[in-house]
Amino acid sequence: MKINEVESFAISIPLKQPVSFATRTVEERDHVITYVRTTDGTEGVGYSLGYGGSEVVADGVTDILAEMVIGEDPRDTERLWREMFDGTVQIGRKGVLLRAIATVDIALWDIAAKAADAPLYKYLGAYTESVPTYASGGYYREEKGLEGLRAEMQRYVDRGHDAVKMKIGRRSPAEEVRRVEAVRETIGDDRVLMVDANGKWDSLPEALQTCRRIAEYNPYFVEEPVMPDSVGLMSKVNDALPYAVAAGELEFSRYGFAELLREGAVDVVQPDATVCGGITEWLKIAHTAATYDVPVAPHYNWNLHSQLVASIENGTWVEYFHRDSDVKVFDDVVEQPLIPTDGEITLPDRPGHGVSLDADALAKFRV
């Protein structure tokens, strides 16, 4: 089996109305899609959220990475990852090219598991047959006040979730306290509440002004209280709070996560396989976190991350966005999206990572 074709392109799916978090407003969700095909007709697919840069990531795949893997055995994931990473180190290491590498690597693992006729989580060494999810939401919209926030969280509880996450940081500390209080009252004391600031605060006093005031509502973690590269500051926030700091959705490679763990900046890591360099690198990050007794709660991409969390011993939740929240919309191009029942996703028995994409939908949203 040899790789004989690599295709990569961008899609963009519009939201029905703009949605905001602490630091940004978005009107559409763009993704890069990468297909890797082999001489025996096996096809693997990888993808990544582009944040406005999907076309650039796709160009990285077709213009730089494709020639590195064509003619190679797709099952040689360790070697091919290292060759792609080392071969682009002068212009890569993080960012665009790591996302490009991630899409290729995910496709390679898809092929390898299909060749073994096994679901990816079984191919990797399964730890469980199902994974818990948390409902992610609590975004800001112009017409959405406290009652709208309460109604949203009640929907998640009614759908069986015992863990939820909400955005914070866009409003004043006093307003954010009221928002967190409203969510805690809605979900009750026995459910898990997480908060996400998307790197909003620039200093320790700023971060603590809100984070300490919401402590009475018992958050499980605050995600990205400061920008991802401010590791020293993140460590100070983590030390100052009675609950955990989580981060990693915008971190790249094992090396970036090693710094977070060494510095005690996080008590929960959130690697995203479509960002950090693919499945090859995601597994290294998860296993390294296990040596620190740090749990893994990956960012987004539940269709893929369910497979990965099911293969490790220190997985916690998979992040899930209900489609009617109109925040993450990638399921519009997924043929058989995974949907939780009573807050749990049961792993499918399809060979590979199980994420097949609808050709007509891709064509509709192709950039």
C-alpha cells in the first residue's frame, strides 16, 4: 500500500447569526479538508478548523507536504510525522503548517485503521466503549440575556448532560458573576460547571478579578484565562485559584504541552488533534499528561476525539456542541455525526476514525 494522491481544500459554513466569545465575533466556520488516497483504493480524511486561514492551510498541504508523503506507506505514521515536522521546521513548528501536518496525519491514521479493519479506538488500544460529553455553549448574542442563557443551559440538562461549559470574559466582572450564578442555579449543585475566557485577560489582577469572584459557584476549571503563550502568567493564575486552569486548544506539539506541564500552568490539558499536529502527536501529549496525573479534555471535534479519548486512561470528557446552538457547524458536512445519548457517546464500529464527509455538502460549502 502506497500513497498516490493528496487533495486539500477549504470550506466555509455560514452561521445563521453572528456569535461572540470574550475576544472575538464570528459569522462563519471555515475548515480545511484533506484526503489521502492509496494505490489499493483506500481513502483517509483529515480536517481542521481554519479560523479564517483554511485556504492557507490547504496550500501548505498541497504545495509542501504532499510531495513528502506521496509514494510512502501510509501506515508509517511515526516516520512520516517526523519527516513532515523536520522538513518544515524553518517555516513551521507551530501554526499553519502544524495544522496542515495534522490533517495529513489524521488521514494516515484513518487509512491505517481501515487497513486493519478496526475502529480507530480499538486499533489504538481501547480503554472504554463510550465517552462522556459536556455541553459547550453560553456564547454571547445581542438578544440573549440571562433568561436566554438559563434556557440554553436547561436544554442541555434536559438532554441528559451532567456537565456544561459557558463563556465568560466579555462583560464586566459583576455581570459575569451574575451570568455564572444564573447557570449554576439552572443546572444545580450536583452538575459540573466549566468556564472559558478565551485568553481574555492580560495580567494577574485582571484574571483574578473575575475568577476569584466566581469561585463560590464551584467551577471545575477556567479555560484559557490568559493568552496561550503567557505560560508564566497562566501558572500564576493556576496557583492563585482554588480550582483548575485548563488550556491547550491553541497549543502545538508535545513540546508546547511539555512546557505547560513543567510550569504547572494547567491542571487539565485540552489538546486538539486537528491543531497540535495530528493523532500521532495527540497521543504523545495525552500519555505525557498521564505521567503528571493530569486529565485530558480535548477541544471540539467530538467525532474524532471520541475515538481518541476512548483509547486513553486519563480522558475525561469530549466537548460537544448541539447543532441548534448554531456555534460549531461542521456536522453539516459529516455523513454520520456522533450524537450523545444522556451525555454519553457510544463509539461506532466503523473501520477507521469513522468520520466520513458528504461530497455534496462539501461541494456546497467549498471556498
